[in-house]
Amino acid sequence: MLALFIVVEAPTAPSLEEFGAGPAIGIILGVFFGMLAFSYTFFMPYFHRRLVKEDARLRFYHVFLGPTLLKEDPWLFWPAPADGDVVIDYYESAHRQSDVPAKSLDPLAVNQATTEKQPTGSKEPSLPADTEEQTLPPPPKDKKLMGPHERFLQPTAHLPLYFPARIWSWTKFIVMQGVTRDCVSHDDASLAKTHAKATHYDNKVEHLWTYAQVASAMIMSIAHGSNDVANAVGPWTAAYETYKSGFVNTTSPTPVWILIVAGFLLGLGFWVYGYHIIRSLGNKITQLSPTRGFSMELGAAITVLLASRLGLPVSTTQCLTGATVGVALMNYSLGAVNWKQLVFIFSGWLLTLPIAGLMSGILMVLALNTPHF
């Protein structure tokens, strides 16, 4: 599909007609059959060894061993433990079990334990020293649920600011705090009920689709760049060309450095503050899994690429939200969709247009009325 959209744009020719149908079809089918041969040579033996033979020793880098994995006992470099899990549980509860308050001990069990240890002739039982508070210690914080403050700053909080370890912890916090946020788990009981209505597929099938989801994520990224980045670069390019030439032109070339800077800033925004959107579009709408993620990303990517081909500036976020709802409805239950979250997202779409217009208008008024010489 990606080869199809790239060839349709025909970057080496003024138009697709001049490029020719023969070369276009040859490139598209060549990519298809090339990937098909690569998959049968490397991926099929890997999946057979891991999912059919249930060999837990395999790692992702063993895929390059290819047909040798079809042997009865293939040689594996840097293997995983043989007693490990073949695949992970992709439907593991996203509820924060480690945040549940510690439960009190059963009074009957406490009385029984103290009665057994009570000396003969005592009038009142005395509690053992280890059960005086009658509460269990809080469970240890799960590593994947730790926030950036706990993960980076807390271990060195007792050190002075000039200590190298403290400086290094602050450096890691500033650089990594946006991509170490927990965007999956939740504390909402109603959301847990929504997730419970989702259909659970075989974890081996879900594991197969993790590799396909990598490809769909790549296509989604390219579609995102073809539309959302262009939405920001368009006004920037027009303003830059007007400033440079002094004339307002209907068309103007886009400097390469603007595209590079825009792509860098887009990635920086995701790295620093994108976790809020990831939370909103993640498990807060419905139960997600690799099969659902693949369908969402590929459906949204095709929509965005078609819009880019037609010159329609669309929102990738809106396309992904619609794709998420479509996938959620395939559970054949309206309860599998968190409609409160959808209303919250939709209200944000309604507010952005007037707020953005108001803010830009105020900035323009300030610029026009700035004292100048």
C-alpha cells in the first residue's frame, strides 16, 4: 500500500501518465512479491518455531536465522530462558493493582494466632509485635507504573544538587520524562467494565500482529507527515517567501530546511508532551490489542493518504479516533466504547476552532498596533 501511494505521487515524473502504467505496476508488484519472499524465508520459520513448537528461547533477532529454525534443535545465539513464556498476555489487566490500599488482616486469624501463642493463665491476649498495626505493608511499586519523579528524582532526592548523581538524575528526568509516563494503566472502575466487554483473541494471534503493527505504524507516520506536518509548513512557507521576496504569491517552493525543522519540532512535541494524547486515544476509549491497533493505524493511514492526495488538510488525531470507535464497535456491544471519553474528545474539537481563531486574531491585533519607527 505504501508503494502504491508513493508511486501514485510519481516523484520522478511530472505526472503519473508520463511515468507510465508499466513502471508503476512493476514497482508495486515488485515490492509485494519481494516482501512476500522475505516473509516466507525468514518470518515463517521464526513463527513456526516460536508459536507452533512453542520454543520460548527465541528472541526477535533470531528471525534472521531463517530456514535453520525449521530444524529439530537449531543453534540459537544469546537465547532466552527455555522456561519463559512463549508470548506475553496482551489482555493483562490495565488496572493499577499496586495502587490498591493494603487490606487489613482478618481479625479471626489474628485472634487465633495470638491465642495459640498466649501463655496459660493469661487473662488478656497480647498481639505479637509484627501484627500490632493489623495492616499489611503496601505492595512494592511496579516498575512500569512508576512516574518520572519516582523513577529518576526520588533515588537521589537526599543528595545535594551539586552531586554528579543528582545532576545525572535531573538530566534523565528532563530528557526522558515525556516518554516514561504510564499511558496504559488506569484507576477507573467504569473503564474496567468497558474493557471487560471486549472480545479476547488468542495471545499467539495477537503476537503475530505485533509485527504487522510495526508496518502499519510506519505507514501511519508517513501519512502523518504527508498531512499534519504539511498543515503547519504551509503557512510558514508562505510567510517566509513573502518576507524574502516582498510579494504574496499563490504558489511558492518549500525550502528543505523548513521541512527538516518542522519534522524535528513535531518529534520534540511528541517526546515532551505527547503522552497526554496517547492516554486519551489509548485504553481510555476501549480495550486495545495488537490486532485492533493494526486495524486502527492502517485504516487511519489510508484515509489520511487519500486526503493528502486530494489536497484536503485533515487531522490524523480525528482519523485515529474514528478508527478506534470503528474497531471498538466490532465487539458488537455499545458498552465496549467509553462514550464519556469520546464526548470529551469531541468537545475539544468543537472548542479548538473558535479558540484558535480568537488567539490568532488577538495576536494579529497586537502585531498591527505595536509601536514602530
